[in-house]
Amino acid sequence: MDTAVRLRPERLLIRSGVGIYAGAAAIGTIDATVLGGPGFSTIPGIIAAALIPLIALIGPRVPRSALAVLGPIGAALIAFAVATSNGPSDAAILYAWPVLWVAYFYPTRPTAIAVASIGVAHAIALLSIPGGGNIDRWCDVMASVTIAAVVVRALAARNERLVEQLTAEARIDPLTELLNRRGLAERFDHEIARATRDGTSLAVVAIDIDHFKRINDTHGHEAGDRALTWIAHRLSEQTRGADITARIGGEEFLVVLPGAGLESAFEFAERLREGIAEHAPFSLTISAGVAAGVAPSGARLTEGADRALYAAKRAGRNRTRTAPDPQAEKVVEPTFGL
């Protein structure tokens, strides 16, 4: 995923946290300066104001999980305001702020902890008020924050699943269910970095269906789609879990084989080619180009595999060739008609 996209939820988490505490500080200031209504201690507002620069400055530098503590801290400050109110007040409505914030940005366990912290803090606040220890008041608050937490957490979880699904679909070819170019690029870069770090070999096999346009023209585009999905299924059967298989064009595929050398990658391509020629519908055949290297350059590998593929097609199709040395290319001639 693009770095800028990945960081947006973290920035939103921090900025919204700053906004909540700024709102709490503003309420404390207004309550202290504007007449009317029961007042309460200015300490929660002062603490909230002091936390704003800390959240803004330290927030990006600490683990996301550490910021979940802002929910229980907010509950404690609100409970303190409730306990120090001069007379009945509606300050308990502010409990919605921390619980909604935690429920939106964090999974079930931190959300449950935030709700529990409100229950404990509010119980202590009510017990500290002369004549305020009414169980009904506590139950009303807990029912409200619990329902809010459950609803928001369910909606946030659904949104997270949709985002994950859309992210995955952006990297998957919908017809063959193999990786597309974007998905391939991300996985390929990772394997190149690992091969370079470990000094291991990496192989690339470029594959093209021979005379694919003829299939579409003769049997129709639905038949062409069936041919593509059949090839994709065959590729999935022949590859290992660590291998990367992608559809990179109309009838073009690419397979990345981590840890494979030129010889083993060539053998893989030949097994695939022979199996397709023997069992494929519509008399399908493929041509393949193979390139491999130790601590390789990704561009050189793909360019070498492409050159070998086009050499195989120029030589008559339905064959495999290797790169990068044209004089040392290994060629397997088909034993059946083209």
C-alpha cells in the first residue's frame, strides 16, 4: 500500500484525539468564564489543555496501541468533572466522546476497556457526590455508552473489511484471480529486496498464449475467457506457495520463482508448457521465456525473460527459451504440430 495512504488513519486518529481534548479544554474554559449552569472544577480542562501538545508531538512517535489510553484518561477527567459539579449537571454526556473515539479507531478489546473505565470512573464519581449514588444514573450512562460502542465498533469493523476487500481487489485480476500488474509489482519488489539481501537466486518466467486472437475469432470471447481461466488454474497448480503468479496483459502471464536458478526455472516452464499442450482446450499452446540471477535487478530479469519469450515466438512458438546469453540458449523443440 502507498505510504501516504497507509499513514492517513494514523493522522486522523491523532488529530481527532487532539480535537476531543481541545473541545474538553474549551468547555472547561467556557464553564469557568460564562455565568449560568452548575460549575465544576477547572482541573479537568487544564489537564486536557496540557495534553493537547503532548498528543500532537508524541502521538506520531509512539505505537498506535499506546494512544488507546487516551480513552480511559478522558473518562477519568469527565468523571472528575461530574464529581466536582456544583449541583446536578449533564457533564456525563461527554463520556460519549472517548468511547466513540476508541470504538472507531480500535478493535473490540480496547473498546471494552474504554467502556469498563467509564463504568468504574462514573461509579466513583457518583459515590463521591452526597446523595448522588443513584444506581439508575449509573445504569443510564452505561447503557448509553455500551450501545454507542457496540454500534460504532460494528460499523467500523464493516468499513475495515470493505477497505481490505477493495485493497485486495485492486491487486487481483478479476477474471483469473491472479495478481495484476500492481499486485505483481509490490510482491516482486519485496522478492528482489530479499534476494539482494540474502544473495539468493530469483527466476522469472514470462508466458504468452500462442495465437490467442485466433481463439477469440474462431470460438468467441467467452471461449477466450475460459482459456485464460484454465491457464491461470494450471499455473496455480504448478506453482509453490512462495511463488508469485500474475496476469500482466491480455494473454500474458508472469511467474516469479524465489530461490530458483535458471535450470530449475527452465524445467518448471517446460513442465507447464508440455502439460498445457497435452491437456488444454482449443489446442492451446504457450511460449515461455526464462531469466534468473543471484541478487538480481528486477528490470534486467523481466527484460531478459521478455527477450527470451519473443525469441521463442520468433522461432515458431510452443517452446521455451532462456536468457540472457543468446548463444547459450536452451531450446526444446516441440514433437507435435504447431
